[in-house]
Amino acid sequence: MKDKRTILRPLGSGFAMGVPLILGIVMNDSSISSVGAMGAFSYLAFQHISITYNVKAILIHGAALIGAFILGALTALVPWSAPFMIGCMSYSAFLLSKIYRIPKPDYFFILMLYATGFNFHAAAVGDIFQHSLYLLYGLAGSVLSGLLISLIEHLPLHSKPTAFQKLSFKEKYDLALYRQPEMVLKALHFSIILFVATYVAFLLRESNGYWILISAAAVLAGEHMDKIKSRTIGRVLGGIVGLLLGFLLMSLHLSLPLLALVLILLNILTEWYMPLNYTVANFFTNPQVLLLMTIGSSFTPLQLIPLRFSGALIGSLLAMVLIFVMDWSLKQMEQSMIHAKQSQEE
């Protein structure tokens, strides 16, 4: 059953993305393919629990993604407010993910859709809401995929509520704080780092600086220093190979149907390798992003690749250096407190 689940979840992710891609081709609307594919990230809330749980989780995740995209696009109308907005969002999202024990990727794609919305250049507020509707195609594909995979796995319609789910919000908060006393402080640290990353992204917004924010958020998803170091290395090395692969694929000038097939395959491979090897997963993530950006646009490989790589490099290194400084400072403070206590005892 474990092997079956390992295979089915990536296939479900590919199916979810395939829905908006194919609909975009059939309806001759490239925005359905390019923007709708991002709505397919809603599927990543899928868990091996029950049909009801999956439908509810996918819908909630999808609504959060759409809301984040709209908020990011609205923030772009007042761009200086972006660092403050992302600081508040990341702080709240980190705490809520711990309090409610939301599984990975928890809030990462919400931050990613916020950054994508921030990069969207809208002429009016109406354009923002109209553009965000394309995400619904990906959400619909995610719900269909979630139902299909749940049925194939013979998941029950409902699952019995656990003791944790019956707890009130305050009880869940107290329990989370008991298990992770540093939770609030870590949330503050992460939000400060993303505040800085977003400010840098704001300064470089004319050259797709939003990739800096996405890379910083991806690296911080490791949460612990060792994993953050590993994810930084993996994101940079994986980015080099992935961008080369992306350049090759973009240079082929594939037709939209072939492009859709390649994107579905890349999405499946990304989801397959993400829990196994973060570096290898980035081999497929980067060409996927590049190809999605070229659908219905005039971007060329030579325009996108340097911007993508510089964004990944700056964002990853920035997050790692800042979290290292904060981690080192905390350890120094702890040692100082220990020495002070020992001196008092003597």
C-alpha cells in the first residue's frame, strides 16, 4: 500500500495540472493553461485520510491560494507595502500551521501565489479579480484528481475525528507551544527574513525579483538549520541543472499540446522526488516554471534563465545567512544566561 500511495499521489498531481492545461488548449485560451496550472497546486493538500477530508482540504487550500494571489496583485498597486504584508502573512501562517498541524507543504504555495500576484501588472482592480478566476480551473482539476485518487485508494467517505481535532483553538495553541516552546520566536524570525527578502524583491521588481521571495520561502520551509543548509545547496545546484534543461525544452519551441504533456510529466517527477531528494526535484521544478511563463507570452530563454537563477541564488543565500545569524545569536544568548546562572550559584 505504501508503494501504491507513493506512485498515486504524483500521478494525481499531474492529473490536476493536466485539467487546466488541456482546457486551455480546447478553449484556445492560454491564460487558462498558464494561470490555471498554478491553481492545481491546491491538490497538494491531499492526504491519505478520507474522501471528505481531501475535498475539504483541497478547497480550503485552493481558496487560500486564490486569496493570496488577489492580495499580492492588490499589494502591487501599492508596492512599498509588500514587505509589511508578507511579514504579517508569514508570521500568521507559520503559527497556524503549527497550531493546526497542517502537513507539508503547509503555507509555502500561499506565499508563492502571493509573490506571483505581486508580479502581476494589473491596469485596474477589475483585471485582478478577472485574472484570478483562471485559478479556479486548477482548483477544479485538483478536486477531481483528489476524488479520483481517493476512490482508487479505497479511502473511506469520512474519518473518525481524532482527539486532537476535538480540541479548541486555545487548547491546540497551548499544546503546540508545549511541544515547541520556540514556536512564536521562530515565527518572528522567519517573518523578519521574508520581510527582508520581499524588500529586496521590491527593489528588483523590474527584473522578476519576486523569485527572491519564493526561493527564500522555499529554503525556510526546512525550518531547522541543517535542513535549511541542505535546501539552499539543493536549490542552487538543482537550479543550475533545471535551468539548463528548461533552456533546452524552451529552445525546441514545442506546440501547446506537446508542452502540456511535458509540463504534466515534469509535475509528476517533481512530486515524486520532492520527499526523496530536494536537489533532484529542482531539476524538474525550474523547467516547469520557465515553460509555464512562456505560454502565451513573448519571453525567451535568454531573458528568463539569468533572472530565475539570480533570484534563486539571492533568495536562498539571503535566507540561509539571516537564519544562521539569528540561530547563532540565540545560542550566544543561551550560553550567556547559563554562565550568569553558574556565576550566581558560585
